[in-house]
Amino acid sequence: MTQRTTISIALCTYNGIAYLPMQWQSLLDQEQLPDEIVICDDQSTDGTAELLAELAAKAPFVVRIISNPVRLGSDKNFELALAACTGDLIFICDQDDFWLPEKIATMTRFMAQHASVQVAFCDAYITDENLEKGTDRVWEAVRFDTIAQTRWASGEALEILLDGNRMMGCATVIRKPFIKIILPVPTDLPGDYIYDGWIALVAAAYSSIAYIDRPLQLYRTHLQQQVGVGPRVQELSERIRLRDRVTRHRARKLAPLEGKYLLLTKLSQLLLERVPADLPSLAQLRRRLAHFTMRSSLPHNRLKRFVPVLCSLQQGNYKRYADASANWYAPYLAVLGDIFE
């Protein structure tokens, strides 16, 4: 089955001449070569276009180069590349990473063994600009840890992704028929979601996304990259003390809750324009949206807050939606804040 499966790689480039040769060599060194590479160049000005022509002329597989007449930006550039691919499986590729030799073969084999999976993604080692590999991995940086993976395996993939994207586009493989569902990528994605986050959400809504628990590439971090996990940095969130719960201005408390409500409302709107409303996984989105709708719109009368807050506490929502790194008592502080603040 693996031998009959045709492989496409969707590679997007923009001023990538410094890093593209090493990435290209890693594609040439794959244990299983692709059948085609579709390259969309977003009006590079550093000689990338000329380099691509040289690389394509020597490639042992079909290479199709699309030069955008106007600059599209990352999301739309990948959208164009994905739509132009013809293979049964489509791998997304950044210009500045490095694929380990077994990546295509491993992920192709996984897709052959899991026929219901439409989208799969792997882990990656985080490196510096020179591809010097440390011990950090992407999944650690995005908090896709054992707890999150266990919840994912129990059917909560959409729940995990609504907390933030865990899937890098450059570590992803997609079945060709699913491309028609995920494209076009909405131009008004909220928050930090970009094209890969959108792909993950749609696949999770269909319960057809899976992870491959292996690092199969090197993820280069450098100053020129548009998005990425970057070097691991421990960000300290603002500590809310008990006395803050009754002394800080209510607008300051409501701002992040209203932000989550607006984000979830927008994601719900976009997903329902693309997927059937009766998909079982969407119950996770509706429950989360209902919780933050309640929290962001509690009445000024504190007595009237008791019933909705305590009902949500009893349903386990305060614990379910607490930050994964929060203390055990954080959900109860949030309850006190919602009632009294």
C-alpha cells in the first residue's frame, strides 16, 4: 500500500537562500522520495527563485515552481501550494528546516496503517540557526505533554487545540481529499491561529487527526522566521492573589475572559461554516464557549452569580479550563473571583 501511495511536498519559499540548500538536501536524502514537490515562491528578492530553478533541474522527482505575481503572505502561499499538489499524501515543508531521512517513510507508513486519519503530525528537535540540536523538542515548547496526549487519545483533540495549537504545519501530512475541506484558509482567524492551527481544528472537528510520537525533523530557529516556537522561554503569568480578587477593578478581571469569549465565538462561527453542526466533537467547543460566555457576562449583583458559577464548578468546568501549569487551587480562586470580584 505504501508503494502505491503517491507523495507530494508543498514547499513555500520567501527569501530563503540562506537555508534552502540544506533543507533541499534533506529531501533528496529521504529513504522514500516524493513523487513531486510543488514550490510557491512569494516574490523572493534574494536569489531564491534562481536557486530553485537550479535545484529543480537536477531533482530526481517532478518539481513544479509557482512564482506568485503578488506577495500573498504565509497563509495564502501555503494554501496555493497545497491546492496545487496532486499526490495521495501531501507533506507541508518550510524552507529553513531539515528533515531526518526516515520522515516521509515513517509518516507514510503511519497513514497507511490508520485509514481514518486525514491529518497527522510529528514532533521535532529545536535547533539554533546552524541546526545545532539541543535536548528541547517542539512538543515540550507547546506543552503537548503526556497529560495532553492522554486527553487527546481519549477523544479530546479539539479541546486541546482550543487551548492553543500543538501542530506545526511543517511537521504535517494531509490526505489529498481533505484539502477540499480545509481550504480556503479563513482570512480572519482570531488570536494566534494561522493556517496550520486552522487545519488542526478542522481535522479535530472531524475526529480525524493523529500525532506520531517521534521527532522526525530539525526545527531551525532564527531571527528571520515569521512564526515559530523559538528558544524555550519560561513566561511568568501575572500572579493573582486572593486580595486581588476583591480589590482590582472589575474591567481588569473581565478583559481576558471577554477575549476568550470572542475568540471562541469566532472559531465557532468559522468552523460551522465548514463542518456539519452535528459532529460529536463540537460539543467540546460548545461547552467551552458556554463556560466563558457565563464568566464574561456575570451580573453585577453578586447574589445572582452564585447559581451559574457553582453549577459550572459542579460540572468540572473551572478545573477543565484552568491553565495546565496552574496550582491545584487555581480553579477555586477563579470561582471566588467570579462571585465576589
